[in-house]
Amino acid sequence: MLAAPFTALNRVFTPFTNLMAGRPVLATFQVNLRCNSACGYCDLPLNVGRYEMNREEIQGVFSGLYRDGVRFVLVQGGEPLLRRDLPEILEDLSAMGFQLTLITNGTKLTTHLVERLGRLPLAISVSLDTLDREQYRQIRGADQLLQVLEGIALLKEFPHPKFLTCIVSEVNRTEVPAVVRFAREQGFLPVVGAYHWNVGTYGRPDELLMYDRSSAAAVFSGLLDDELIPPGYLRKFVEDNVSWLRGQKLEPCDAGRYSIAIDASGNVSPCLAFPSVGNLLQLSLSEILGRFDRSAIKTCSDRSSCNRLDGRVVGTILRHPITALRSARALTSRGALTT
């Protein structure tokens, strides 16, 4: 008779236990490895016919992850909306209790899909680096800006948090403030990150996109000076990008500690910059965590090799509770972003 309440208590306390023990609460999940863009900064193994877990396998894997205390999932690809059963997968994960953020290039959004996603407690992040059609083609390798803008328009009344992610590169440096203003005008929270290359297995070097660090740092500093980034974690992330671009040391990374990366086949790595060390269809999360090369992860973190949001957000919020409170306020007052 005690089994049910004990299980319920375990579900409540396990994520807190994970935070105290330095175990994952966040997973970046590449639900597919297919994409209709060809971004210059992406070196993921896309469109090569790799195995993608089916819906039932994903249910099994994430049921186990939920029991292990993972609560937040960033669902991305490839382009996740190319997966036909994505709505069902998101509904499954939501029913398990996960807090979800869907990361998409926005080209495949439809009225019906937006309505369906709006019924889930789901945040959406749309990637948009520029409002210039030719620059978009140069960065993303496809002439899709008009489709993205149409998708963003469909999200006007979306009832949950929505983000617009802009990656700073040499091509779009001067366009970034305009993109951030556009995001706020449309009711999106702006997420501005830096293009990374040659960070472990992450980030393809593209001479067209590669920037001088001081020039890129000036872009982020300008966003702060003009107060274009709302208070909370997103502003802290921009501040950290300035520090990173200036060669300063960042706070410890979450990779393999508070966060993990899972590819479409179920392979797990500390983050996208590290190779996988085990598959969740064959091994438990605890077994896989035991295979992580902690010294290599620490070395990468100590060098502040990158400033990826998914590898920084949990630790930053834990270390900066006031930042977390301001972030929560920004998420609940999106209407004020249009000012």
C-alpha cells in the first residue's frame, strides 16, 4: 500500500537530489537527424540515413530518464518538424511530466500544428539570424527567410513562452540589434549566442562566418548598453558571451553533470562537443554516466571552450537565484517586451 505514495514522493524529490548530487536534470534531445537547411556553422551528421528511435522506443527511454530525475528536455534536430510523428512524441513526453522546449528553424510551422502545440505546456524557440534574405541564404544555406517569417506570424497568439534565437557570425554582426528588436516586437524573448567552431566535435569552421572576437564582443556589449535584452538569465548569457569572447574564464559548465545530450538513435554524450559513450536502448543512464571522461569534461570547462546555453543554464541559475527570479518574471510578462 505504501508503494504508490513512495513512488510519487520519489518523482518529486529525485530532481532535487540530482541537483545536490550533480546529476542531470536537463537533456538536449536530437529527435531526428534530418534538416531542410544547410547552416554553415552546423557539423551534425545530418541527412545520412542514421537510425531514429521510433515513438515507442522514445517512450521507454524517457520514462527511464524521468525516473532518474531528468525534467527538462530541449527537443531539436536536425529540423524536428520534419519528423511526422513529432506532435505525438511531444504529447507523450508532456504526459510524462517533462518541461519541453521545441527548437525549430520555423520553416514548417502551420496553423494546425501551432494550435496543436499550443495545447501542450511547451515553449518554442525559432532560429533567426537575420532579416536580410541574402544574408539568411548565406548563413543557412537555403532561401527560407520568407517561410520563417510566416511561421513566426503564426505564433502571434501562441500561449506559452516563445524565444527567438540569433547566432552571431561575421555575416550578420551588424544585423543583430535589428533581429533582437524584431523579436521583442513579435512578443518573443531574444536569445543571442555566438557562433562556435572547432570545440571538440562541435561547430564547423566556415570562413564566411568566422569573426574577429573583439568585433563579436562589441555586438553583445552593444545589446547590453542599449538594454535590448530583458533581465534574467538571457541577459546573463549575453554578459557571459562578452566575457568568453574576451578570453575570460567562465563559471563551470553543466555538461555531463546537470545536462546531457541524446541523439536520435539514443546515444548519450556529455554535450554535443563530446562523442557518445553509450546507448539508452542498451544501458541505464547511471551506467552511461559512469563512462563519462570527467577529467576531459573538466579540462574543457576550465578552458571555457564554449558558451553554449544548454551547457550553462542550470548551473548559472543555481548560482544566481536573483537571475532565476528575473527570468521567471520575464517569462510571465511577455506582453511587456513590445515596448
